[in-house]
Amino acid sequence: MKSLEENTEDVRDEARRALLSICRNVLRSPNNYRSRELRLDDEVVVEKLLPAIGALECLFDVGYVEVCTQLRSRSSLDFYLLIIVTETAASCYMQTVTLNQY
């Protein structure tokens, strides 16, 4: 998550929101393979994750691997790290929203 800070604010925030959504979906339905697969040509991946330095690395860190045209989570997905990424992304996003209100 630290390398996300190298991005502009807009790119960083969009990537955090996307990562937060992806992680929450997996945590809600860990046995649902659809929540554990991301197509590399998916609009969210192309527009929010690929432009952000460090965004895909966050997914690799929790256990996603690149398989042909997809990112898939391994069966040994690190749920502890997934929770940490989710909490960190949510916390950073909420700080940004709060700061932008003032």
C-alpha cells in the first residue's frame, strides 16, 4: 500500500476505492470464484488499477496471480493480509474524504 503514495491524489484514491471493493467482495464471499477473479481487460482494472503504481502489487501480495488474461486468487489466499489491505484502504480513503470536506 505504501507505493500507492507515489501516485497523484486522484489516481491513488481511485485505486484505493477499487482495491477496497475487490477485497470486500472476497471477504464477503470467499468461496465464490467470481469474486476471486479479475479480467485484465475489466474496466476497473484498466482504468483504476493499472494506472496506479503499486495497485496490482497489493493484489499480488494478498495472493492473486496472473493467469493468461486474468488475475486469480490462489486457494491459499492470505485472508489476514487481505483484511489488513481492506482496513488500510478504507482508513486512507476516509481520511481523504474527511480532508476534502474542509
